Amino acid sequence: MAFGNGRIITLECQGDQDGPRFLNGKTGDGTVDLAAITTGDFTGTKWRVNYTSGDNVITLECQGTIPGSKFLDGRTGDETVGLAPSTDRQNFSGTQWKFQDFGDYIVVFECLGNIDGPRFLDGRTFSGSVGLAPQTGGGFTGTRWKFRYAD
């Protein structure tokens, strides 16, 4: 287990281009992007880890202070990432994430959504956006994330 269950973390994209790097949930409108910092108004850069099934399957709950959807949701059908209001597997299967631990606090997240499509959480530092990539190699350097405990 790379994470402690229930712990609060930040996730820093390891992409090879300049730009914002921290996974940021915007609970007010249900979107996800990258932020330059994890302090001040960027309360959505903090995520609670909850194990669901198996050793490496988790949900990530955004700790943003504005009411709204909170759970990181990979939408494999259209390669996007947003926030869902619950982790109900029937309606929001993309809220389940399997991670691979590479050591030194580096992980890769694979979305376990029911619909075929790209699955790897991908930070796009050049644009500050987040989506899903079809693989972790090649030009998808934003699929590696460094975590730090924030609690």
C-alpha cells in the first residue's frame, strides 16, 4: 500500500513541460485541472484516499471547501476527468482507481470505469488540464504523479 487509508494527500504531476502541476478539484462546478500551488484558495488540491477493494484500488475525495461533487471521476468514454457526487459503481464506475506504486512517492492511476477508452490519469502541464491517456509511455509524461501527505 502506497497510501494510508483516510490520509490526505496532494498529487504533483511529473510531466516534462512547464506549467501548473497540482491536481485540483473544483467542487463548485465539478471540474478538475492543475493548479500552480496547494495553498490559499486552492483547497481542491487536497485529496482523501479511501481504499475500496483489493490492495491498490482507491477513490480520491477532493477536500475543496465549496459545496458540490467531490470524487475524482475518470470518464473513459470521452477521455475526460471531472468530479462525481458519489462513488456508486453503477452510476460512477470511473471513481474507482487502481494505482501502481513506483517507489519514491511516484504512482500511476488507472481508471476502472466500465466503458472502454483511455484509462490513465494524465496531467497536461502545458495547458493546465487533466484527462485520460491510453498509455503511460511515449509522450504521456503527465501520467506519473508524486504524492505528499498533507494532513
